[in-house]
Amino acid sequence: MTVSDAKRLKALEDENARLKKLLAEQMLEAATMKELLSIKW
């Protein structure tokens, strides 16, 4: 593995972690909204 390969891998891993965090936040928000909408007022 070359230095440029290692840098590219690190960049992809960082982006993957950022996207996973974003997805988790969106899923949590969706679940919260679903829960709120299911409450009978």
C-alpha cells in the first residue's frame, strides 16, 4: 500500500464515519417524529 493509498483510505474512512453518524441522527429523528405522531392528543 502506497502513502497515497493510505491517505485515500483514511479519507474514505472519515467520510464513512461522518455519513454513518448523519444516518443515525436522521433515523433517530424519524423515530422520534413517528413516536410523537402516534400519541393520541
